[in-house]
Amino acid sequence: MVFTIAIIGRPNVGKSTLFNRLVGQKLAIVDNIAGVTRDRLIHAARLQDLRFDVIDTAGLEKADDITLEGRMYAQTKLVLEEADLVLFVFDAKAGMTFADLTFSSLVRKSGKPAVLVVNKSESKHSIDAFYEGWKLGLGEPCAISAEHGLGFSDLRDAIVAAIGEEKAFEYKKEAEQIGDDIEKANAKKLPYDLIKPLRIAIVGRPNAGKSTLVNTMSGEKRILAGPESGITRDSISVDWVWRGRKIKLYDTAGLRRKARIRKKIEELSIASTLRAIRFSEVVIIVFDAIVPFEKQDLKIVDLVIREGRVPVIAFNKWDLVRDRREKLAELHEKCERLLPQIRGIRSVPISGEYGKGIDRLMENIEMVHRIWNHRISTGKLNRWFEKVLAQHPPPVISGRRLKMKYITQIKTRPPGLIISCSRPDVMPQSYLRYLVNGLRENFDMSGVPIRLLMVKPDNPFLHRIAKH
């Protein structure tokens, strides 16, 4: 098992930049203003020959427990308990501050191995801050520049010295065992979904209850949640096991209407949410059951469909609803009427705060995920296709009936099919919708996006015409 490193320090010292550098991707949102990071981000990282998990944390600020800053501080203290090693970061340009002295004592009292990281040390004037670092009592400072990638060889040596070579390279001993386990799993020919974790993104408008739902599902207060709108900024991944099935949940920032997006950080948060949607397989769109089917809700569902991911609607805050039977019938009717492009979309009432309806939600997710991965044989498709063409032939365009020869599935995730057509450029969208709805009904493909591509068959006599 790899060890875990927590990056800790006061706001705006470059923790997220260092996190991104170690991970090798721009996962954490970075900006010049302080306090951008609020939740802890965990990801696999590497530094030369070292392999470990790294945790990015919110900037340490003293505040009352009930405030947002106080809850962020409590999250960071939890990370400190979980980590095997701490990277305490301070800013070489700003120099030593009273906050650095205060929070370094927190690291010392934890008893965890620590490395003092002097970030932003690319300037020759940072030498004074380097010597100041000795005052923190965390050992020899390690000067780096996370933005420019300087000093990381020294950081690697400092980490190995702090945690010990045996712990640092323990992953090498386990690599062979993991390889053997994978070979055994492949030999058993287990279904795809029992080996790889199912990736689920949770999206919706701000304050719909996404973070509360993730915390309830995972069984721990992993993500900051509260009455304030827009707390979540980064897309946070959480590992979870449901009925023996490995799940990776992605909590995301709320998606506002484009006209309301005014700050650069909000733009970066939305970009992070869109990346989480593309990386996921199933997307839970959280609707507020009290105020459902806002225009933005419908746009989010359409976005998920266009990305080819499986949408599942969760009507959250169901515990606040009265006349539930009538309300549920009304919501299902609106789903069919307002979302005709994804007929049969799964929609489940839940209470993220009290955990009601989560098992039923996951059962629906597993069901549509199997459909999303399913492949239909060409023989079955064409037998159905012949009946469809006989019952409802293609339309006549400019005095000539469109000819359609065959249909075949070329991909899954989402299901993609090709139809041979004499003039695909003039095929009416209404007839394509008729075919898609027929596929949903006859092959149990309701609730998943379907890609239908019309192609013109090659002319076998074209080469003869070219000769003459």
C-alpha cells in the first residue's frame, strides 16, 4: 500500500500548485486570490521513483466552528490525522508570518513526520526566507518552486529521509501481488463492471444538496456542506463500496446559468465540473424536489446526453414534500414531457440528508449502466429493421423514396449504430426519432443516449464511370 502525503499551510502559499505538479494534471483550481481550495482533494501522485497518494487541503485559518472557514479548518485537522507524512508549505516571497508559527505547532503536536517546503523560491531574494524556516522547528527547509518545477529532486530526498526507505518503497513489493490478482480476475472472466470501479458524477444547480448526498452515501463528512450556496469549487472524488461493488463518486460545483457566471474562479469550477462529467460513466442530476424542472435543470440533462453519459435524475429533499404520491406522478409526467430526447430516463425520489432512497437510486444506476455497455447482434437488429421499414417506410423526398438497407451497432458507451441510407443528408429528424424510439422500446434501451449515424453506401460502379 502506498503512503499518504498531506499538503498543509496557510492560504495562498501554493499548495494547489504543488498538488497539481505532483499529480501531473491540473486537477485543483489555482488562482492568485486566497482561499480558493475548500475541500480536500486526494489523488495518486508520483515524484521520480516515489509513488504515493497526495491530499490538497484548504488554507489554515482560525475561525469559529460554525463558519465556513471553521469547517474548512476542521477538515484539514482530520487530514492531518489520516496522513503518513506532512508537507508544511510556506511562502518564500511573503516570508515568515505569525500564522506560519501558529500552524506549524499543530503539525509538531501531531507527531507525524514532516517536511518543511519553502515554495516560490525561484528568486535569489528568497534565501532569507529559507533560513527563517528553521524557526518553525520542522527540520531543514526544502526550497522549491512548484510553478516552475524547481527543487523537486531535493524534495524527493527529504520525503524519503522523513518517512524512511522501507515505507517509501513498500509499493514495489506489492506491485507483483497486484499483478497476480489482476491475472486471476481476468482468468475468471468476470463481467467488466465487477472489476473496475463505476464512475458516477453528481451534478446539479447550486445548493441542490449534492455534497450532502455524497457525504451520506460515503458514510462520512468527507465534503464541506452547509446552507451557503456554491461551497464546492473543485470536483472531489470519493471512493465508496455499495453491495460489494466499488464506486467512485465525483462531487462537483453547482452549474449556474451562463449569464450569472461573473468570477474567474466560478468559470474554473464549471470547467472542472464538465471534466468530471466527461470522465464519468453515469451522471446523477440532482433536482430540488421543492423547485424542480427549472430551465437550468433541463439544460444540465441535455448537456449530459450530448456528452453520451447515462443521466439519472434524483429528486432530492423528498423529506420536505407533502402529498408524495401525487407529487411523484406529476414529476414522472414532466420527465416524459420535458425530456423527450431521452425517453424512459430513470428518476428516483431521495433524501440526501437522511439517506432515504439511495439503494433504489443505485439499483437504477446499475441497470442503465448495463444497458449503456450492452451490444446487440447485427442479426437481431436487421430482423427488427425489416419489420420497421415494412410497417412505416422511409419518407418520399423530391419524388423519390429514401432507401435504407441495413443497420449495425458499431460501439457501446453510449450505444452507437450506423444505418445505410441512399441520401442521408435529407433524412428528416422526425423519422430518426421514430427509429430511436423503436430501438428503445424493442431492445430495452430506455434511459440511455443513442447515437444514430446515417451513411451513404459506396457506388460499386463508380470506378467504371471514372475510366470513361
